[in-house]
Amino acid sequence: MPRADFNGLAVLTLESRRAAETAKLIAGRGGRPVVAPALREIPLESNVKALAFISDLIAGHFEMVILLTGVGTRALLRIAESAGQREAFLAAMRRTAVAARGPKPLAVLRELSIPASIAAPEPNTWRELLTALDNAAAQFPMRGRRVAVQEYGVSNPELLAALAERGAKVTPVPVYQWALPEDLEPLRAAIAAIERGELDVVLFTTSVQIDHLFQVAVQMGAEAALRRGLARMLIASIGPTTTEALLRHSLRADIEPSHPKLGILVEETASQSASLLAQKRG
């Protein structure tokens, strides 16, 4: 029998790629999953910058590559393959210092037998990555070092500026970006349900979900209603980066899991949902 920690609460997930998995996890904890994908991942219309990076890397023009996501790392490999440069790209990565933001790019690196020189500890935000780079400064000094940063979705100007402040010559490498789903009806329906007070919990697993939720609400003329509805809901954030995005929208995360993983997010939100929601609704 499923554990009934959610006790029938309606739990909104804005996941796209992992929508089915998330819904199953919610139901397994006794919740009623409401799925409203908030984004879709699309390749850049032009891979000019990524192709230029691959060419420059093979030519030895970079001393360090920073990988921020596993999906972006795989996308770089696909772009290299499309240009007939797979093996040359892998060889260049193996002779270049590589820093990984978290476990997902690390897993891809292991699959490709590319050693990671630096890895950020949990919760795997750009701040932990920067600290790891600072701790390795004796071996990998930033000043004068040519550093490529694989970007994901949107650029991280704070990370790029921090690297530049340390003297690095930074080249951002955008690989993919986020767009709104082609079908916005589930997201619009979720916003309307929040307005009517029909949902109890929302799980945010990336900052882009928050941005897109508000973007669609503004288009609907429902931003104020969305805020009123969220004020009565339990807001769960998968980790510090997403929590920061909530703060930018003047929202507070009611729960952040002990580890930034989807299963732990659902488990810990479920187990605390009754008490936290009672406190929030007062």
C-alpha cells in the first residue's frame, strides 16, 4: 500500500521530462498528482558558438572547461558528432582541466572516461563550484586561464563575473535553452486551480519553472491571484538555486530537502506536509 504522508493532498508538479516519474512518486506517498509541464528543452537554432568552442578546444585554446549540467554535456558531444569531431573532442576534453558543478555532469564524464579535475560538493550550486575552484587555485589558478563555461537554459552572469574577477578569460558556451511548452493548457489550468484554492502543494525543481509559471500568469492577467493562491500552498524547492529564484519573485520556500534530489524532495515534503501546511494556513 502507498504511504499516505500526503493524505490525499493535491500536489502540483511542473516537471516535463520527469513528469511521469514525479507523478508516480507523489501518488506513492498518498498524494493526488497534478501535472502541468512548465517548460520544454530545445536546442539552440544555431550551434555556432558551441561549434566554435569545440573547434577551439581541439586546437588547444582552453585550459579549463566548466560543465554545469549533464544534459548540456551530452548536447556538446552530439554537436561534436554532427561535425565529425567526436573523437577529437573527447581527446581534447581528456587533456583539459574539467570542473563539474554536480553529479549529473560527473556521471557523463565517467561514461566518457574523461577525468574531472574539480567537482562541486552539495548542494551543487555555482557558489560551491566557485569555492571548489578557489580551493584548487594552487593547481589551477584562474588568472590568465582561458575558461569555457557550458551554460544551461539561461546564462549565469554571477558565475561569469566571479570567474572574470579572479582573472579568468571566460567564454560562455550556450548549448540549449528553455521555452514554454507548446501546449499551455495544463499550465493555465493549474494557475486557475491555484486561484480557486484547489491545490495544496507545489514542487519546484528548477528556477525556469518559476519564471514560466509567472510568465503565463501575467499573460492570463492572473499574477495577483497566483500569488494569493501560493500564499496558502506548501512551496517545496529542490535546492538553493531554485530557492533563490523564488526569492526573486518575492516567494519563500517552505521546505528544501536535505539533498537536492527529486525522490528526497517528494519524500521529505510528504512527511512534513501536514504540519507545515497547518502552520502556513494558521
